[in-house]
Amino acid sequence: MYKRIAAGRARKVFADLTAGDDAALMKDMAEDVHHIFPGDNALGGERHSSDAFRRWLERLRRLFPQLGFEVQRVAVKGPPWDMWIAVQWTDEGRAADGVPYENRGAHWIRIRRGRAVHVQAYLDTDLVTASCERMAAAGIVEAE
């Protein structure tokens, strides 16, 4: 039963991300959340706090102001006090320069005692990098 609840909450997180409701996303983040977004681009790297993750979300919003997620699958493993959730998704939207963007990927999320302590994205980083390079060439400094 708790796995179904956790899967529903994971789907809601991606619905909140689509809706731009960062406050809803942040309420379940641990203060020391470890966030990994792969790639050699303006969004790539690691963060080790909820404040750094919030700033990363703000940058994501500036670079991809229109971004919607569709969740295909959610898998939950582990006990309710220490579980891993895998979310497979596709996304689409528009970059800050108005060019359409789409990608697909997955997230691994570790939840300990109701808080996200580890969030790691797996996606086509070449698509993100190409978008950032194109935006930087168009003068969008945030994309550098």
C-alpha cells in the first residue's frame, strides 16, 4: 500500500514541476539533499543543499520557461523509512530563445523518513548542452 502512495507522490512531484510549483517541490526536500544533474552545461553539476537545489530550479525555469513532464513509469523499492523511487519520463517545452525542446529520461530519488535526500537525473545531456550552447550564442548569459 505505501508503495502505491509513494508512486502517487512521485507523479505529483512531476506534476508540480510541470506547473511551476517550486514551493510544493521544496517542501519534501531534506536540507542536505544531494542533487545530481549530468552534463557539461549551465545546468550540469552537483548540489548538496536544498538552497542550492532551489537556485538550480530557478535557473532551470529561466532557461526552459515552458517545460512539461509526462511520467511513463514509477517504481518503488525499500521500506517506507528508506525507499528508492525511479521515475521514467518524457518532457517537452520551449527554451528561453523560443526554440522547442524535448527530452526523455529518468530520475532516481531516495526518500528517507519522508524527505528527498538524493535526486539524480539520467537524460540525454547532449540535447540540454546543445540548447544551452544555442541560447548562449544568442546572448542569453544564463545559458553559459
